[in-house]
Amino acid sequence: MMPLTMTGCGEVSTIRKVGGNEETRRFLENLGFVSGTKITVLSEIGGNVIVNVKDSRVAINADMARHILV
């Protein structure tokens, strides 16, 4: 497992675990970041990423992306 920030652009990954405190996990799950979901990194700038998750584009900062393990 590795944090989402370490995946390359265009790479399709499966979410293995969503970490962080309860509030962070709930926030990410509401955006569609749930274990077992396939995600694609569309672009990455300075650790901040834009991903395609469940047919939606979502931008998250590097801090949040570190909590998503793929």
C-alpha cells in the first residue's frame, strides 16, 4: 500500500484504506473515496491531485491525498 500522492498521472488504482481521524474519513467517504473503489489520477501539482472517482472529477489537497492508501 502507498499514499495516493505517490501514484502517477493516468494510473488506475484501487483504494485499499482511507486513514485519518473520523471526521477526515467521513469527509473523504462522502466524496466517494471508499475501500475497493477504482480511481484514476488525472493531474498532480505539488502533491495536490485531481482524480476521477465514481465518474466524477474531484480535487483534493496533498494532506487529504496522504490519507488515501492505494
